[in-house]
Amino acid sequence: MLRRAEVLARVASAVLIGVAVTVPPRSLRTAHADVATSARSAVPRVSKRHLVELFQTPSGRGILLSARQQAFLTSVRHTSASDRIRVARPRADLRLADTIKLNLYDDVEFVAVRQALDLYGSSMLVWSGTLLGDSGYVLLGLHAESLHGIVQASTGTFRITPLGEGICAIRRVVTSTPGSGVCGVRDSDTATNEPSAPAPPTNPASFPARLDAEPVVANIDVLVAYEESAAELTPDIVGHIQFLIEWTNFSYRNSRIHLATPGPCWPGVQCVMPKLLLAATLPLECDGCISDVMGNDAILESFATPDDGRFDEIHEVRDAVDADVCVLLTTLDRPNSNGIAMAGPPDPETAFCLVETPWSLEHPYILGHEVGHLQGAQHHTGLSTARPYARGWCYNPTEQPEDRFWTIMCTLSSNRIPFWSNPEILYEAPSGNLIPMGDPDHNNSRRLNETALIVASHRGLVVVPIEVADFEATTSSAGVRLDWRLSESARRQLAGVHVQRARHAAGPYRDQTLAPLQPEAAMSWVDTGVIGGESYWYRLRLLSAAGAEEIGSPVQAVVERWRTRLHAPIFADGHVSVRYSIGTSVESIHLGLFDVRGRLVTTLDGGAREPGEYRLEWNRKTAAGEAIGSGVYLLRLKAGRESATVKLVLRN
């Protein structure tokens, strides 16, 4: 509360000097330790009766546009690289929707399952989820009546842009060829070695004296300034900016950037890594600040320089809202360019970057890419010789060209997935291959985790203790298991904890625990009264010793109705990772390898099984230890009356 009051007071001072500032709401009460997995293999099976359509008329029939809406649509057609554009009106209530039918066009539909729902006061709601039967994702942001969104599927990328008064433009983004999407970098570091741990803040006095080793959150506050002409490209420029911020946070969550590295992330403090928070938005009201004859490099230099007569109010507002980094949105649309950043060691004096608004309307990753530079992340190894491990990562195998992908710091394509390079995360490519998203020399996630607190302390590091951490729900044949941790201060203040359950994120919620659970450092609770194929939402009701109560953020669990399935990708070293699931309890299963004539070669697994998913690693040897030769084989699972078979092509 003190942090919020101080910011509001400083913003009031900024307004007195004639600066229009918009400060969004924020919440810092809980933190979740989400673990990124393959989107396709992790997608649950959901009940169709919870499915709602996102749009009323995806083809645009019956929608009349006003002159203002038509002008925005014309702007979209002018700035977008799209081969299909339609208008539609949303119909789904995102607060209640567990699953959504993304009826983008009459002939293009996807089904999305919600993974997270984030609320920012009454101004912004962010719905994120994965696509059923596809390795893609969806992110929707509702700001007032304006819907912003992106759907990235294996068959293409689609953007949802507001036109005003609840109407949207839906367009399929034509991805550029490799070599496009160039980002300029003002590289000020020529060091050849990376630090193994973050250096202390430039201003040690800004670090709090609180060193009791409890988990804390330290957020990177972002000030976004924009040309007034940028608002002519979208009816909701503030919502667009917030959507870019939340897309970046979505990518952080996917890539484990918000998780602490082993051990304290700062001396004496165990941290959960921060996310970006929009500190304020600021329209530029100066004449001639930005000119088409100026290069992006010159604009960025002026943007970062105080008292040069161009962007002086930026620095005043930055101090007022304690913004750690500053972003400038321009209406420039230069060929082979989308932004530029002052890359180098994280430093408050160079924490400035520029983003071209037309590009950001197509590709929401660009703001995160440029802010990533300010956190020390870099492009590909071939584009720079400095900082050898903090690189972007793109995979371009010669044998499986359809498996190529580009993470956020790459510059080889305009179509990038919402992940930062991280060798600990596997990407499930369209072919089914599981591919590491990096290696020890290509690890942007490590770089951002190491520099997060340095960047968060550019304008005074404020850490917030986490009362509830790692609140997660996992499903199995036994039901839904909830796990969470309580901080030491929470345990001192709480008298008990109730678990609440609802069928929708917005409720109504009801207590599932007959008596309050006693506060402990690590807590868990199992809900056995659930039905397979149904979706549930859980939250914690915290009872203080003083008689007050507080409600935590909800988490979703989709109870899978297990089916008999079999999946067996072959890795580069030749071993086979076998995953199979059983739909019902069986006294015995048989998992065997057969040749093309149907003869049993070896048995991999057997025995009684309960409903659920199982995994084993096979080294391509028989039970007797003999190596299996090259050839075509059939891997067959028999479980009661059900069976599943996959073909394996083994090569020595």
C-alpha cells in the first residue's frame, strides 16, 4: 500500500507540471510457479458443454461500420501483411469461459483451453490458453470493450485488433521470409565473458534492508510513451500497450523466467523472478520530436538524453512513477526495421528502446524483444561477438525443415513463438519431435533471470513479500491435488486456510474444507469429489488471527477423462521416449515391439495399471540386452479391450 500511495503522489506531481499520465492498476499479492511443457502433449480434454464461441459473426455479415471504424479498418489494411481480413463482434464472456471456440472465419476454427486468467483492476482482463490438437496458443486481452488478441497455430498466425465500439478486425498474418524483422542494437558492451551471477545495483542504497530470506517479488516497471499519431492506428492505444506487456509476461511464464534459480537470487533474499508492470503511458505532445528524416538510432539517442529539448518530459515522468525502463512507440514503418534498443550491461542510463507501432500491431513479441536487450539478452551468435551465451536461438534442422522455430531474440523471422531460449524446455515440433530450445551457449532465460533484480532496481527496488507461492493444481486418477507454500510472515498472521472451489473463474466459490487447515510452510489438499472431463477452479481463503480474511488468485484444473493412447518420439541419440495412457483400470497391459509381419520382438512393459499416464525410456534393446537392428517396427499397446499402435523407423 505504501508503494501505491507513493506512486500516486508522484504522478500527481507530474500532472501539476503539465504531463498527462495514465497509471494502470496492479496486484502483487501472490506468485505462481508455472512450468512450461509441450503445449500439444499438455492440452487436456474438456467437456463440450463448456464451449462458447468467441465471435457472433466471424464472416462479418450484418455488421455496419461507422466512418471512424472504417478508418481504423483502412489503417489495418494499409499496415498489415495479411491475406484475409474480416470484421466480427465478440460474444464470449472471458471471465466465465473455460474453453472457447475461436470461430475466426467460416472455414477456420480452433478450440482453446484456458490456462490462466489475469485481472488488472477493472481495466484489463487477460485470457491465455492452449489450442486443442495443436501446438499453438491463444492470448486475449479485454480492455473496456476493446478486444486484443493473437492466435498462433501450426497452420498460421491470426491477430485480433479492435476497431472501436466492440467491433474487431480478424486477420491472418502473412509471415515474412527468413531475414526479415530486423532489430537494431546500439551495442555498448564488448566483453567476451558472462558474469556467473548478477552484480550489485549501481545504487546499493536502493536495495531494501529486509533480508529475512522470504520469497519476494521485484517487478520491472515500464513507462511507455507514444506519438499521438499512433492512436490513429488503433482506437485503444493504451489497451494495445497493455496487451504487448502481457504477451511478454506470457512468454516469461512459458520460459521459466519468473522462477528463481537455485539458491538465493540476491544475497539473503529468495526471489520469485519479476514480470513487467506498466507503470504509466504518456502521449507525446511535442512538435517535431520525431521526423522521418531522422534514423531510429538518432531518435533513440534523443529519447534517452535529458534536457535536449525533445523528450524532456519523459525523464520527469520516469522519476515520478519510478519506471525502470522506457519504451517509445513511433508511427514510423521503415523497411527491414521494427525497433532498436540500447543493448549492453543493464544500466538505468541506457534503459531506453524504440518500437515501431505498425509492426507491434502485427507482432506482439517486439516490445519484449527490445526490453530483452535492456536486460542483457542478445541476438544470434553470428550477429555479435560479445556476451557469448546470451543469444537468441533458432532451430533449422536439415532433415526436418518443418520443425524450425524462432524464439523471441531471433531476427530470422517475423513469426516467433512466445518462448525465450532455454535448453531445459523442450519444444514439440509439428513432426512430434521434442527439441531443446537452446544449449549452454544459447540461453536467454538464464540471462534474464540473472539480471532481473538489477533492472528492477534501476529506479529504486521495491520488493513485496509473497504470502502464497507456487499455488498449483495437478490432476490424476485420484482427483485434483493442490499444493502451495506460505511465507513465514503469513504463517505468523494466519489462523487458518480454507480451500474453495467453483466451476468458473468468476465463481461462485464454496468452501471445500470442513475446518480451516492449519498454516504450514508447505501445504497440500486433495479433492476427490471431481468428475472426469470436467473443469474446476480453486482458490484459497486466508483467515487472519485478527478476524479478517483475504482471497487468493484462482487456479484452474481440468480433470482428464483418460483414454488409451500411445506416443513414442525418437531422439537424436537414438533412444525412444514412450508415453502411454490407460483409460480404465486393467489387470494387465502389454506394451510390445513387433516386426512388420506381426512377430513379437520384445516386451517393453506389462502389469496391472490404474487410469493415468505413464512414461518409460527405451534404449532400443531387447529384454535380453540385444540391440534392435534398423528397420520398420510396430509398437503396440494392449490394455483390456482397447489398443493403440504407432510405427517406429529405427536407424543405426
